[in-house]
Amino acid sequence: MNGRLRKNIRIGAWVEIVQKHQQQNGELTEGTVRRVLTKSSEHPHGIKVLLDTGEVGRVKKVLT
């Protein structure tokens, strides 16, 4: 599922994100959404979220 639309992302969803310091190499991190940080309904680079592990990044893919 697309990570650019806020409506696709729910708290507790399993997602792949790219963190700010990993944008150059595109390394993805998997985790569970604790909080949605982006207020707008869409963002061209992905909705920013906070994972349960404390990592912050933009959603590239919603897995569940």
C-alpha cells in the first residue's frame, strides 16, 4: 500500500520507513507505527511516523 497518503497509515500498522540519515542509500527499516507525525493528508516523499522503537522516518510501504 502507498505510504504517501495519510489515510493508508494506522497506529499499529506494520510499515517500512526510510530514516533521514538513510535517504541517500534508501535503506528501509521495518516497524510498528506508534504515532503519525505528518498532519497533511498526503506528502510526496511519504507520511512521517514514529515507530514503537523510537525511530522516525517517512513511510515507503505499508505492509499490513
